[in-house]
Amino acid sequence: MHYSPGALHMHTTYSDGSGSVEDLVRAARGAGLEWIILTDHDTLGGKHYEGWHDGVLLVVDHEITPDRNHFLALNVDEVVDNTLAPQDFVDEVYARGGFGIIAHPDEHVKNDFKDIYRWDDWAVDGPRERDGRPVGIELWNHLSDWGEHLTRRNKELMYFFPQLALHGPTSDTLAWWDRLNMAGKRTFGVGGIDVHAIKRKAPWGEIEVFPYQWTFGTLTNYLLLDAPLPTDVSAAMNQVYGALAAGRSYFLNRRDGTCPALGFYAEQGGQRCEIGSNPRLRDGALAITADVGSAAELRLIGNGRLAARSNRAFRYDVREPGVYRLEASRKGRQWLFSNPIYVEE
């Protein structure tokens, strides 16, 4: 198993980011990433850069951005009309052979830094004709989380100590995700950085809010691959899309610790069933094992409820079918989230 670190949801000068595509790739390489997905607002202007750049695979997609209800449209070659209703532009993405991720769904705060860009209608959770097609939710958005906790009084403090404003996915977002998966609407979860490298004026001069390379060291998605990404661009992109769509991934905030090879799997008859798999209870006794390799509070969530809790590692005998995923915290801070293992009857 190869664990491939990468990031998604980012912006350049083709929309409202402050840096070029070259800046983005250089920063990703400096942060140790293998792949990144660029999603400028309503444009594929950087498409001609798509490919390998000194060990970093750049995938160019776009974010559909009406006033609210933002959606990361993946694997489509044309920009989708953002004046359509959310259900209609989601359907359009899938009609063109793509798939997508609902971005920062649970925003509530408007301030000097940001507006409210929440996903208004949570009954819209994918294409009308689901038919097993993959849909994702951005469970944790770095920029959104920080902006939601920003006030006029604390903005200087939050700029110099940004971790103080990061609280992790909201309970409502996690509960929605669990409900969808429990209802058979298989939905993968990701962490998005939403980096713009925003430049603002401060009393002491111009500042950059979350530079690219710094932000690439925060929410990192690790794809579980059978082999390293190949040099062929098309094949490598298909591997990235395939792992995301199948929920073969986990993400964490690297600022609070690393875990480049998470051990979270179901064991059955001497075989390992990795994240995103569908082991069946009728095929024999099943146990879920987790090990993050360092001190952390682990929580096994089964069917939306706490099933087990431990420090660093545990083994849990599964007796009921359901959707089992891992959460972990470090020093009281949300840190790591896995996609589920789907245990069938």
C-alpha cells in the first residue's frame, strides 16, 4: 500500500489567489506533497499547466461559485454555469462525466474577512440520479474554519496564532455525512485548504494571510494506492480521482502532528480490508484495528455513534453491520479523520 499525500481546493491569479500556478506547484513541492487539485473560481484558465512538475502532479479543475452553494467540479473539461440552481449544476457536472465535492457546507458567520458561503439546502446531496456515483463533502475547510472564528478583537491574535481559530469539522457536518453513508448514499469526506495567499494591509505594512507553502502543511489528504503514482499524466490523474471517489483516503492537520501511513483496517481471515472497503460479517469474524503511531485520542464512530475510544491504538470486534470511521484528536484539538469501512451483513 502506498500512501500519497496531497491537497485540494486552492486558488491562483486565474481567479482570486495572489500567486501563479508556478508559485502553487513550488509551494506544494516544498511541503512534501505528491499531488494537488487546483480549483479556481469558475475558470479552467490554468488547464494548460496540468501534469507533472518536478515530482508534483497538478490536476486542474474548477469551483462552481454562485453567491452561496459552492461545489468543486472534478474531471470536467468545461466550466459549468454557476447561474444554474445547485441541483441543476450538480447534475450538469455528472452529465459531463465528472463528479464533485460540496464545499464548506456549514458556514454561519459574516465578518470583515468573509461572507457566508454555506450549502443552503442539505437535501441536495448529489446528482438526482445517484446510481452509486461518487459524491464528496469537504468536512473541514481550513480557511472557512479560521474565518468563522475571526472577530475584530481577535484578528491580530488569530493571524499570528492561526491554530487557535481552528476547531475542525462542525458536528452538524459530521452528522450529515454519517446520515448519508448510513442511508446507502456513499459519500467520501475530504479536508480542503481553500488557500488564496490573501494579501491585506496591516498597520505595519502588507501581510499575507496563509502563504501557499505554509497552508500546504495543514490539511493533507492521504490517498491509499496500490502503487505509487505513474509518470503517465492521464493514468496518474485517474489514480487520484479513483482513490478519492472510492473513499480510499484519510486527512489530518499536519500542524498538529504527522501520520503518513495510518493503520486503520478491518481484519478478516488473515486479510486486511482497507479504508473504503466492504467486508461482510457472513464471511467470518471481523475486527477493526487502528494505530496512528503516536499519542492521540482515538474514537471509532460506528453508525454515527461512539463505538470505541482509546489512546494511540485499539482493536475492536465488529458484531453489527454499519459504517465505521476513525476520528483522532491531539492535545484536545481535532486532528485526523478517515473515510469509512463499510461493514455489510
